[in-house]
Amino acid sequence: MKLIEFTNGSDHPFGNRKGQETYSKLKDYLDQNSIEGVVEISLEGIKATDASFPRESVISIIKHLNGERLFYLTGFNSKDLLDNWDYAAKAKNQLVVTNYDNSLEIIGPDLNTSTRELINYVYSQSSVTTANVATSMIEVLEKLQIPKLKIKWPNDIYFEHKKLAGILLESQARSNNQSVVIGVGVNY
């Protein structure tokens, strides 16, 4: 999805009102086209925004559909643009996955060290399996001084004979785009 198509072609969308209008268009489009799973929103063609436009548009739709769809943003043309979107994501307390300058950037509220390590590990792998996500979780949890962890099957982590965490992977392929959605639940 190209964001510029939802801004009436404006390459400088600014303000709360424009953000709210764009939110409505995005929501209608997603609902009418039954778009599920992983959704890419490209900022290609967007030259600049303030922080209020993304807060009221894309960040709000991501927050509204949290748990139903996984969004990621691409096409940032500058660090300044990314910084405005980061500020908007922080204001909404919403994590957002972005690709800026061909690298993973997570904007919004700060991640704790263990979560960031897990995400960076998964992102750095050429292929992702439940087993290597479980192994990386064990490594992160051991750094937190949690001893005697075991992997039971490839998707459960046990601590002192009790299930501590479960891992689910869902592979998705669309057109020329393949992705893996990773869900980690911690029983603590």
C-alpha cells in the first residue's frame, strides 16, 4: 500500500485533520479489501510530515488493528521523516517496525534489552524456525540470570518443570513478498 494514495497525492501531509482523514481512508480500504496478515505501508513519494499526521493516521490504524494485522513501514526518504514518525509512535505508545536505509528500525516506546536482542537475532537469520527462536530466547533469558531452562519440543520453554514460554511461527507469502510472523507468549 502506498500512503500517498490515501493523502490525495499530497507529498507533505500535515496536521491532525489530514491524519484523521487518512486514517478513515486506510481503515475503509483495509476493511473493504479484507487485507489480513502482514501489511506493508510504503512512504515512497512522501517528502515530509509533521508528527501529528502519522500519529492520527498510520500509527492510529496500527494501534487500532494491533493483534489482527502486522504492519511494517518502508520508503522513508530521510532520518528527519523517520524521527517525526518515531515521535508519533511514542505519543501513541505503539511499537512500529520500519525498514529505513535497508535496515530494521523499531520506532515508538523503548524496547527492553532482551526484547531488542531477540528481535535483532531473528531479523539477522536467513531463515527462521521455531527451534532457532527458542534457542535465542534461551540465550536472552540466561543473560537475565534465569537458570536451568529447557526446550520441550521446539515451541515450549520450561523452567523448573513449568512452562515458561510458548512460541508460534506463521509463514506468509504474497506476490513476491514472504514473511514470518513470530508470536512469543511468556507465562510469568
